[in-house]
Amino acid sequence: MTKYIITTANVFIPAEIRYTNISSTYLPADVLNKLLKVFGKDSTLVAGVDVYGKHAYRALKEVKNKNKYINDCKTKFRNTLKLWGIEPDLYIDSDNDKMNEFVEYSIKNLQNKGLIEKVDDPTFYCRDCNEELSKSECNITSKEENRLKKYDKLDDFINEDIECRLCGGQNVEIRMEHQWELKLPRTSFLTSLIEQQDQASNVCQNMQGIYDNNFNTWVFTRNNYGRVMPIDKDKRIYLWYDSLISKLLPLTNNPENVSNDLKESEYFCYFGKNILPYYSLIMPTIFKYGFNAEQMNIKYEARGFCLTQENDASILSQDVYTPEELSRVRLFVLSRVPDKIKDYKLTEDNYKQFLSGTYKNLIKYFHRTSPILSGAIIDFNSDEYRIIENHVLNGRVNKVVSTIEQWAIDDLKEIGKNTYDIKKVKNRHAIITKVIGAIAPNMIKELNYTNKISQVNQAILEKKYDHSK
Ligand SMILES: [Zn+2]
């Protein structure tokens, strides 16, 4: 049986996540995991915290009890997910006990294949605040044009004025340092990854754009933060290397098994659109050459960003949800976030539309149909089941929601008529119930609680008995 592994983007210390991260990544991943499970598949959802990296290094600098601080960050992250009803099967943080073994194994393989080497790499160092800066933390002003500029090559900015964005200081110097670089070979296995993607989504074009770019090497070590580089104790591994490797730990405990176990599994990777280059180019390169993986089945569930506005739906910022509110919020977010790389909004107006639209339609549907149709079982050979299964196996959570909503609207009309296909309606009811159980677990419970038999439409009951004769 195929093992489905659903990964989410690791959050780095201090592990703050907002509802925008929840809506694009964690919630659709949680729902996909639950849908796969209710339809009988072997699925595992994994989430984790990146303990290394520049932000963690800076956050930890002034902290006395570092272990306690890290554990508190992890707890805070888990509690945020819990607030949203998101239930990972596994938490794999980048300081997991097994990580060293996997990192060392892959570095050795990459070295043997001649894919990593020491290169000179520029480091921006601010002498005012004593910080090593990334390029994005430097404001570079062109002397000739007197404006901020973006540069790619070192030669372009070596004579320009550089300002530190952290402290505003002007004393930024460029130091050349030895670092380790990973080569990214452009072989046909990358094309095979494009073919695995959902053709209905726009991720393929985005991947092609990344492959066409002049992105052939990646410097993956730093000077003073991160895990120690196994073959060069003076250098540290950049958190992205760890983060991508950690996605293999739900698969196996032994790095030697990765190549074999990857064949038997299918990955759904959820993350924001900006980190697609890491997932579509660097991750498969490390899996293939660092773990000798011949075949990998990976779907990239990259999502757009939530465009935050002043009129954001206020319910999204709550600290506590009643079970009923949680059901609404989860269903609202999933019905708004597209299954593709496209930005979206979650505003007060959207929420009102949702309450008087999708939510109302589904409530009405369950209210009227559950008393007569509950207990129906899914026909796994039916076209309807195949439609939903196809969406699920492509990670199209938003499409699942819109499909069941349409069925609910159609079937409410159908059962108002004298002759309806009871078998079809019952099958759909069974599917819709399972889907809603994964998205909004309390919705039906709440309904049953308030749904007194006297409220049941007598006409529907009569029709049900007609058709079951
Ligand atoms: Zn500075």
C-alpha cells in the first residue's frame, strides 16, 4: 500500500506563525491527511520547528536557558496548530536525534560524487552591530544613480555604498570566506518531477521557470550558526539543508533505506510559493545524489499568499474557538484558498459571504438530509467517489469543498422532486459526510445536538419510505 507523507514548511525559532501560514499550508495539509485517512489510505502528516538558522541564532543570543527557550517555542507552535484543530501525526524538529545521521550520510555521498566543493563566497559584515548580514539585510545604493539597487554578482556591488538594515550603520564590509557549495545537475529526473505535478494546477509552469533560471549552485554553509558541517568543523550547515532532509525522517529511521522507501511512498509538500525553488530543485537533488534515490513521487502543493488587509475577517485572530466556530473557520479558509499558486484574501466581507453561502448551503443540506440518509455507506466503485478521490490524490482540497457544496445544492433540489435516484443521493451523502468530518469535525455533531425529530421535514420522510419499497 502506498504510504502518503504530507509535509508542511518548517517554522524557524522563535516559531511564530500567523493565520496566513495556517491558511496556505497547515490547514490544507491537515485536511488532506484526514481525507486520505477516512478514505482508507495510509497517511502521515508531519510538522516541525527549525532550531538552527540565523533567526534562531539571534533569538537565542541573549537567552540564558537555551533549551527551555527552544522547548517553549516548540510548545507554542504545537498549541497554535491545536487551536486550529490541526493534528500532525509526527513532529520532527531539526534537532531531532536522527538528523545528524541523515545529514552526515548525504554529505558523504554528495562529496563522493563530486557535487560539493569549497568556494569563495562573500559575507556582509556590519562593524556597527557585529552582525553577519544576508543580502536582503543590506541596503545597497548605487553611487552613480543614487538609488537602491538589487545586484546579483559580487562585482556589481563591491564599489557601492552598503547600509545595514538591522542598525542603519554604514560600516558594512564584504569579506570573502570559504563556504561549501552544492552543484545542482540539470538531468532528466527534474523533468520527471514536472510530469508528476497536478496538470490542473499552475505549479508546472512555475517549476519550469525555476529550472530555466541560471540557478546551478547553492552555497549551503555559514560561519557561525547551524549544525556543524561534518567534513569541516569550522563551518555550519544552513537551516534549509536540515529542513529539507528532515522531510525524510517520517519515511524511515535508516538513511540507507531512503532510496527504496521513496519508491513506495508519495509526498505531498505544502508550503508558500516563495520557497518553491528549495523544494523543486534543491530537495530532489539532495534526495537523488545524497541518498541514491532513483525514483521519487512528490507533489508540490505550493500556495499563494494571503493578502492581509485592514478588514481581515476578525474571527481569524481569535485565541480560542468554540467547536462550532472552529468548524466554520476551517471550512471558510478551505473554501477561499485556491489549490494553486495564486494569492487570496480572507476579509470580513468574504466571511459574511461564506456564512450566507457555502456554510448555509451545507447546514441546510445536513439539516434536511441527515435524519433520512445518515448511515449510508460509500460506494467505492461509483463515479462520485472517483471524482473526489481524484481531487484528493492531487491535493485539491479547495476543489473537494466546491464539489461537495455543489452536490449538496443539487441533491436538495432532487429530493424535492418525486423521482430521484436514491442510490446516488445516498452515496453522495455518505461521501459529503466523510469529507465534512475531515474539514469541520463538529459541524454534524452540533447539528445532531439541535436537530430534534420534530424539525424533520415530514414530506422528505414520506418520500424516503416510497423509494425504499
Ligand atoms: Zn548593523
